[in-house]
Amino acid sequence: MAKHNRTRRTVRQSRALGIALTPKAEKYLERRPYGPGQHGRARKKADSNYATQLKEKQRLRAQYN
């Protein structure tokens, strides 16, 4: 049974995190500077400390995995 590390596409993950993980993702972030999905354009509320730390952890996992 194979384990997949990258279940989400890179551009989609970049939009979810709000930072460009690749040069291609940077181009797409300029076009669509909001998150992916149905509620991506909704106004964001302020992140808690835990949410900020979790987002940073996910960003590092996405960059180095």
C-alpha cells in the first residue's frame, strides 16, 4: 500500500497558505489572491496563535516534502 505525501496540488496549497511555493504558483496567486474553494473569497477573520503556527508548519511541510 503506497503512501502519498502530496495529496493536494501545489498551486491550490499555495493559495490556501497565501504564499507561493513555486514560480508557477506565484503566477496564479497574482491572478487569484484569495483562497481556493467555495469560501475562498469570503472575508478572513484574524488568525489565532495556533492557526498561525499550524499554517507555518504546513508551509514548511509543503516546501520540503
